[in-house]
Amino acid sequence: RVNQITPKLFAAYPTLESLAAADIADLEDIVRPCGFFHMKAKSIKEMSAQLILNFGGVVPDNMEDLLSLSGVGRKTANLILGDVYGKPAIVADTRITGRLGLTKSKDPVQVEKDLRPLIPPERSSDFCHRVVWFGRDTCRARKPQCKGCPMAAFCPSRSE
């Protein structure tokens, strides 16, 4: 959904300044297909202003500053650190990593800690993207496709 709405969002608001000054109702109309559109529109508007005021219009390159931005949690912060800045970052997919027995926790911070010793830092961003795709294609939330799963032989959560 995000990939579907961003072209329209950036066509209407091509700069941080235009996003910061945007009418909240107009933002809500654009982001409505993503769900939770009231909060997302509010966060986009606030974050744009924060980036201008606090960071000179540049997206921060560290966890602490990223988490200070409206609407940014650990998952988004780790995605930015890994994908934008090329830094080691673990995007914690608590469902998949738990099903595979890589962690027992559902807390994203603890999952990150559990995965760090298992994944070489230079492969962490790639690993996390692969886990997301694996979750979409095979290890689905409601109906995991265990029958054709390449990890079924050693997965502690597989269904027969």
C-alpha cells in the first residue's frame, strides 16, 4: 500500500516544507488506503516539521534521533539505518523469528538482541528483507504454507 500511495503523496507535496504545511485532511485522503490514516497523516506532517527544525531537512543516521521523529518506531528506524545508510540493522519480524525458533521473545528490542549474534552485521539488512518476503510468500500469518516450505524439516512451528 505504501508503494501505491507515495507517488501521489510526493506529487502533491514534493518537499518537506510542503508536507509540513499540508492540510491534514488532504494528507488523510492520500494515505487513507494504508489504514490508520488519521495518525499516519498527523505523523507525516509533524515529522516533516521536525526534520526541518531539528535536523536541517536531513533524515538522521542514528537510532536515537530517528526514534525522536513522530511516527518512527524501531522497525522504521532500522530500515532507514540499513537501507539508506548501509549500517548494520536488524528489522525484527517477531512472528517469523519466533516461529523458526530464533527467539522466544515478542519484544522487538529483545528480538534484535537475540538475532545480533546469529546474523553477520554486513548481512543483517538483507536477512531482514528476506524474512519479510518469506513471511509474505510462505510463512503467512493466518495460513502458513508449511507443506512446501524449504525450512519445514527443522522448523519447530511447522504444521503437518
